[in-house]
Amino acid sequence: MKLVIAIVRPEKANDVLEALYRAEIKGVSMSRVQGHGGELDHVETYRGTTVKMELAEKVRFEIAVTDPFVEATVTALGDGARTGEVGDGKIFVVPLERAIRIRTGESDNAAVTPVDG
């Protein structure tokens, strides 16, 4: 199992959701976050120190998937989020040690597999 995390532009969130839907990836969490990366151009003086940092609004997606769904998830996230400009975001794939579905008590692969009904 893996936890796939993506940080994307807020204006691309709907495109990402659509790409995940087309790829039949279910069980998505998203939240609004702030951060900075390669798109920094802003310089300020703060308490006598020059600081080059501005936090930008982003959207964070978190998707727990079984190993066979990792590449499809990464592809869908990239396709939905890509503009080709600096600031498109990042995708992280990290090992997921354990997952438990609260409703049924199912664990691990059974807990992250889509449920019908």
C-alpha cells in the first residue's frame, strides 16, 4: 500500500478530481494548504533581514491506494494538475504501513479498495 500525496494549484483541483474519476481512483481527501516552492519571486525585508518567501494557496490531495493503483494515481494527478509552468506542484508516494476502515474494521488492502454501495 502507498499513500500518494499531491500539492497542486487550486485552480487545477477540479481537473485533478476529473482525472482521478476517469482513472477510477476513489477514496480521495483534499484540503487547502499554503506553501512555497520554485515559484518564488517576492522579496521582503522583515526585521532588517531580506526574506524571499511568499506562501501561495495550494490544494493537497491524499489518496491511499494498493500497489497496483499507484501508477494510475500518479498519472491522473500529473495529467490533471500540469500547466507546464513553475508552481504546478509535487507528487509524493510514501509507504503506508497500515490502514483500517472504521465502519467495518477491515484492514490494509481491504481498507483502501473501493467499496460498491
